[in-house]
Amino acid sequence: MPFDFTLLAADATTAARTGVFQTPHGPIATPCFAPVGTQATVKTLTPADLQELGVTLILANTYHLYLRPGSELVARLGGLHRFMAWDGPILTDSGGYQVFSLAHRRKLDADGVTFRSHLDGSLHRFTPEKVMEIEADLGADIIMALDECPDPLDRHYNEIALQRTHAWAARCRESQRRPDQALFGIVQGGIFPDLRVQSAHFLRSLDFPGYGIGGLAVGETKEQMYATLDITLPELPANRPRYLMGVGAPEDLVEAVARGVDLFDCVLPTRVARNGGLMTHRGRLNLRNAQYAADTGPVEEGCTCYCCRTFSRAYLRHLFKAGEILALRLATMHNLHFLLTLMADMRAAISVGRFDELRRAFLAGYERPDQETRHRQHAAHRQRLAAGLGV
């Protein structure tokens, strides 16, 4: 098999660990953050930019690429690696979350989900077998089983959705055909400890080469997310990579690594960059604010990214206010550099037994979003997810 996960070091006071996951397109040092390339591109950046930043894994979106340009076309053109000119590892999700949050007029049943495209209203159907066929066409190194991602706070619906997720995971496992793709099952169950344990145990019985933790960062509080990880991660095999899906806030990366997570992806660093949000060790800066109009300093002192080595906060603010595309590109470079450096620092700290020291120092200096802002964000997540599920 082309996949092997080797643990290299473990922290003595937390569950943090570092390792290497081998794939057909190269090794992934863990813990690892993967930028999101929804449409087979990380917005504003080239593959050469990503290589220079030190990216080792990219996530692409099955739902979007299935609809446009079409997975069969991607296959005819040599697969996703050749199509997007990226020769490193790629992960594709199953498209399940997008079906439930973006698609229109969907109908769920035990066999799969029928939905209308958010692009043109055309009718489509995803079953576990169909998703495995699409992901085989795309040709990513890591692929995800079809699952259902419900409101994490709705106990009744989570009980129903979990049965579908488990049945679909078994069917994905049975129908997967390409040995050069590592299929991960996805643990669901909302914020409910017994459902999470049940899900982890069932998926363990299917012996996946890796495990995703889904259904988090979609409406619950951070405290609820951390508590769910505390319950879930010990129930997963220690010798397989654990992937926390859709999480990318710096404080969440640190807390999740402390609990034993190996892989992450999120649109957050690239999305906030396009809106003038720059990540620093003290928290997020909004460079659209007037206070930076004459600021000659870099985004963050000591940062070695191209943006910070070359340009001032004042110049970046000017680019944002003028609507220049360069602003988006430079901010994206900085944010990805920030997170990738944070991951590298955590790997190094684990290796020398100083992770908890790094964790405490980072969290002590990092200003998290205020409680009111977090509540607004959680409410918006819940409303969006409920609308997508039709509940």
C-alpha cells in the first residue's frame, strides 16, 4: 500500500504528536494545515507560490468540481494533479457538506441525496458509490466518505443522520476501487458524547486508513468543540491520522493539536485575507481600519513572509482601499505563511518536548474574538445549516 503513517514523537503532558503520512505524491509532516483550493486553485496563488510557502497538502472540493468543469473531464485531462499543475498531495472532500448547505431542493433517503445545483438548478444525485466514482475520477491522494453534517446542537436529527453516515461509510469502503487513494471515514454525532463514541467505534470497525472528525466549527461554541474532541480523539486508532475538518483559527489549531489532531483544512486564512484580515500572534488585524493609514511597520514584526519583508501596513491598506488585486494576493501569502509557520513550530516543539510551553505562550498572547462576535458567528452558522437541511 502506498500509505503509511509513522508517529515520530509524542508530547509528555498533552496528546499532541508529530508524524509523517506517506502518499503517492509525497510525505505529509503532521500536524499539517491544508489550504483550501475549492475550484482546483487556492485563490490568488499559483502552485509555485504554494511550494515556496511550504504547503504540503491542498484540499479541493468534490461538489464544486463535479458540477464544473465535471469530474469526467478532469479524468480525461489527466486527473486533478495534472489539471491544476500541483504535484504534491491533494485531499478531496465528499461534497456532502456542500450538498446540504449550498444545493437547492434536496431530498434525502437511505440510498443517497438528490439535489439541484446551486449554479443552474440542474438535477443531480449523490450516493456513496457515485461519490467514490467522482473522487476516483479526480484522483486525489486522500478522499472522504459521503456523510451527513447536521446541526451539531440538534440531538434528534443527529441520531437519524448518524445512521445514514455509518451506512454510507460502509458502502464507500466497499465500493472504493483505487488502491492509490486513502479513503477516510468521518466521525459525526454533533456535540453529544455518546453519539461521537458510537460513531468512532463503528468507523474503527471498518478499518479506514485515516479518520475525519466532521460536524464541528459549524455552530457550536469553541468550548463545545474542544469538549467534543476530548471525547472523540481517544476513541480513534492511535496509528492512523486524524483529520479535523474545516477548522483553521489559530487558537483552534493549537488546542486541537494538543488533543491529538494531525490534519486540518479551512478557508479561514484565505477568506479573511481577501477582506483585509491579517493574522498575527496578537490576534487578527483589520487593515482597512484608518489607524493603519500611515503605519510604516510590517503586518507583524519578525515575520519572514514576502509581504512583511517588503511592504508596510500603510501600503497594504492603500491597496485594499483602492481595490487592487495585489492586496488579496499579499494578504493571502501572509496568512498562509503565518499558519504554516505555526504548524512547523508546533511540530518542532513536540519533537523536543516543549509543546505545552509553546501552547501556553501562544494562547496567553493571542487575542481571541470577543464573546459577542463569536455568538453572532455561531448563530449565522446555525441558520445557514438549518436552511440547508430544510429543518
